Amino acid sequence: MKKRGLTREGIITLILVLLIAGFVLYFIFKLLKII
């Protein structure tokens, strides 16, 4: 039975999404500063 909520897989997925989003935003910010 799968419940939607804070499961281990959900937390791991959330952390990965936040990390990827953070890297993308950081990369864009650096590019904007260079330009």
C-alpha cells in the first residue's frame, strides 16, 4: 500500500529536486553576474 506523504522515497525525491533547482538557480545567477 502506497501512501502519499513523507515517505523515505518522497523525502529523497524532494531533496534531489531541491538540489537540482538550487544548482540551476546558482548557475543562472553566476551567468548573469558574468554578463
